[in-house]
Amino acid sequence: GDSVTQMEGPVTLSEEAFLTINCTYTATGYPSLFWYVQYPGEGLQLLLKATKADDKGSNKGFEATYRKETTSFHLEKGSVQVSDSAVYFCALRDFGNEKLTFGTGTRLTIIP
Amino acid sequence: DVKVTQSSRYLVKRTGEKVFLECVQDMDHENMFWYRQDPGLGLRLIYFSYDVKMKEKGDIPEGYSVSREKKERFSLILESASTNQTSMYLCASSSGQNWKAFFGQGTRLTVV
């Protein structure tokens, strides 16, 4: 079945540091890949997505590239801010399937 | 602004009670989902529905049932609540046309 493995947290960084959160996946078909973010006290919201190999999703300074050869979709940001503190979830949706499969989430804390 | 609304933010129920969690979306989405979120386990799919009166089991349906009598409303039912169902419950909806899942703020259920 489908599965998503992401970097264990929590991750603590200083403001303006470079961020990488690793995500790898297993899927039976050709999935679409997503990063969702959950800010404190809120529901999840879509951060970015990629639907085919070599696509790069980007939003709010975050980027992730769909790498079919390594089955990965790592999240990166060049300079993090305190407001980026949240829990980040990697997810996939297999082709022809409506449901999302999520990773375990990575809690990110940015200190000033 | 699009919205997924869960009826309660916090609930405390006793073991053995029948519990109803309600979710309403205003986007005319076909697909609706119930997840539970637990530390270290991420989001796990309980049930989903892709049309009125249709339902599909997710990864952890045991102890739960669902009802979708109207397109906008998807209810999660705990037939006889148990302490291991203490969790954060998240409702989501999506459309096959422009695939992006929208989440409610969550209901934190405590079973005592």
C-alpha cells in the first residue's frame, strides 16, 4: 500500500537558517505529492504540491521537487522566519484514488 | 472564504457513550474525509465519502461509523466511546475538479 516517511522531529532552528525536511514515499501507482502545514490551533492547509516527476511546487518561500528516481519530495526554505513555526506534513494521493496518505508530521520551531 | 466547519472544538465524553462529530462544508465538494491525528502517528484515515450516501472504510475504521445524508454534511459516529479513541479528529473535503483538500479546525475529543 501507499506510505509516506518523513523526517522525525522536532526540529529547532534559528531565524534565517536554511530548512530541509525530508520526505520519501512508496506508492503503487503514479502519485501526486503535497506538503500541508498546521499552524498552532488551526487545521491543516495546503502549502504546495507537485503532480508529476521533476515538477517543483513552491509557496511562501518554500519549495519541493518531485523526484521519481529517489521517490522523494523534500521541503526546503532558504531563510526561515519565526512565523514558519508549525507542524509540516508530507502527503501523497495515488492516481485514481481520492484519499490522501500522510506522513507522521514534523514539528518545526524557529527561535529569534 | 471557503469553509469546513466542525461542530465542536473540544468534547469530553464518558466511556460507553455514543458520540457524534459533525462536519459541514460550503464548497459543494463531492469528497469528504474523517482523520484522527495522534502524536507520532500523523493523520490516519478513518472513513471517507465520495458522494451522498456513499462511504468507504479508511485505514482505521474499527469502532467508528459515518453518515452522509446531504452533500454538505459528513458525520462521524463513535458507537460506544472508549478511552483509546481520545484524539484530535479532523474533517476534510475536496473536489475532483481542482484537487486540494480543505480541513476543519479539528475536534479534540477526550473519553474518560
